Amino acid sequence: MKSLVLFISCIVGHVLFSQDYSSEKWHLGQVITTENDTLRGQIKYSFSENYILLKTPQSERNYTPMMVSEIDFTDAITGAFRVFKQLKIETQKDFYTPFLCEILLSGNVSLLSRDDVVVYLRYSEANPSINIQEKEEIIDYYVLINENVYSLDPSKRNLKQIFNDRFDEVYAFWKQNELKPYIKKDLIKIFEFYNTL
């Protein structure tokens, strides 16, 4: 009886605490290729595996960031309209790799991101022979300054380097509004304010 209760509570717990992630869902939108073809259909993406999947009534096709200049879609979970553009990041001296980033905010300093889901396996404390699968959304941030892409750790120290001589004004704004730069919507507000200065 105890094992039945434990089994049912595990199932209910999984249902109650499971979360949907955008990178695991299909979204209605379009892919614009580097050859300027616009293809509409259902889109699914994975940045860790570096692919975009486009499903149309006629076919299902896989694209890499090298083949795509832009993707836009309405997020099936949040309802938000999202735009991803191909950018090139320097991976070695004078060697650039294309990758797709979501444009969170355009301005003098544009804020970009890439999100993906990482799956972890851990042992159950109640029964070590049972593996529990946990998922976590990982967001990597980037900034686009003068056509150059830089990785961004949204810590106070790193933001101070980006905001440079305007940091005191930006910091006062973020403290006054109780913003936390590790939260996506707060980071966007901080960059929106900076771009008005």
C-alpha cells in the first residue's frame, strides 16, 4: 500500500511540477533563409543541438544557423512574438561562427539571448535505485555593440564595464525600481533605460 501511495504521489508531483519550455514546443512562424526565401509553418528549435526544424503541410526540414538569417514566431506558451537573427561570434582569432540569438531589445546597445533546456538525472532520496529527470532552462545573454557580439554575464561588475561612465545613473535606476539583472524582464528594463541616456 505504501508503495502505491508513493507511486501515485510521484506521478501527481511530476504532473504538478512539470514545466513547459519554449524550445520543446512547436510555434507558428516563419524562417527566412540566407537566400531570402520566406518559409512559413511550425517551428521548433534547439540551440544546444544547433538546429531549427520547420514543419509545413508538405515537408519537415532541418536548418542550421548557417542557412537561416532570421526566424520569427508567436511563442506557443507565452503568446509573445519572438525574433531570432543570425549573428556571427568570434570563436577564434579572425574566425566567426554563425549562431541564432533572440533580439530582446534593439538600441545603441542591443540585448540578445539564447535559451535552452538542460536535462539532469538525479537519484531519488526515497529510493536510490530510481532516477529522477529534472529540467532547467538556461539563458545565455549577449550584447551587440557596433556590430560586435559579446557574451554577457549580468553581474554588477560586468554591467559596470558595459555602461561605463553612465553606470551610476543606471545603477540608481535599477536600485530605485528594485530590479534584479539576473531576471530577464528586469535586465531588459535596465537596458531600455540605458539606451535612453
